[in-house]
Amino acid sequence: MVFGQKIRQMGLLVSLAFLGGCATAPPQPSNFNPLLVEPYALDSGDALRVTVFEQPSLSATYTIDVEGMISMPLVGDLPARGLTTDELDTSITTALREGFLRNPDVSVEVAAYRPFFVLGEVGTSGQFPYVAGMTVRSAIAIAGGFSPRAVRENVDVSRVINGEVVVGRIHLNEAVRPGDVITVRERWF
């Protein structure tokens, strides 16, 4: 009888240890939230509306290619990945000033952000267009909501920060960035 009680107690302790491990989430990376208040860094897939005032042949929408470049008439390929719209504005102005236009007046704005992705326990996994100010909760709603087996408290997000992929577990009210990959986990019970 004593031996049977010890086995039951041991099984209970192992079960509690296992469940306790499931309940704790890995800490959110420290560089996740500061990124949200920094100026937006351009990357592949972003569509940019470039306006060169009084130059309609140069004003158009340009998409950043996989190498992180935009290709414009007169100046050719210009690096855009990692730059803000203001920094790209300055780069285009400088390139146009070097032999093409005396005093170019350039404006750059994001016409369409690169998409974000939702995977896992949602109605429809896939790629979706980003809308400024989007939260994880609204991104999941766009993906058809949670499946019946989904963990509904937090999600795993893969985000590129300074050229490196960082994964963190965040809550549903946190902001989504363009290019984020949101993974909704399956619950065990």
C-alpha cells in the first residue's frame, strides 16, 4: 500500500512539473517593443510612392525588390532596405542632383506595406496585407479567427530585427509589424 501511494505521488509530481512547464511562456525579447516606436524601416515587398515635383516621368510607385533596391529612371538601382522614407528621400535627391536635375524636390511615402503571415490554429493560414496600427488580435481576425484548439492568450511572432530573425511570445494586444510571421499554437487540453 505504501509503495502504491509513493508511485501515485511521484506521478502527480511529474504531472505538475510538466504542466508547470507548459504554463510559462518564454520571455518576450527586449528588442520587440522599442522597434514599434522607431521610424519604419523599409524592406523587400514594400511599395513606395515616389514623387519628384515637376518631373512626372520620374514620379511613380516603385516596389523594393528582393535585394532591397528600387530601380528608378536616370539613377538606376538605389538601396532602400533598412532606410526610412526620409533617408530614401535624401538618397534619391542626392542621386538626381548628381548630373540630372539642379534642385530636385522629392517625396517618398509607403503606398503599400509588405504582407504579414498567420500560421497555425486559425481559420485560414496565409499571407495578408498589412494595415498600419494592426494588433495581433486584428491580424488573427483577418485570418478567420482562432480554431477550436488554439491557444488564445498569446502567440509566437517571428520578426526581423537588424537583419536577424527573432522569435518571441507576445500578447494579443501587441502591435504587428509588416513582414511578421504570427504562429498560433495548439493547446494540449
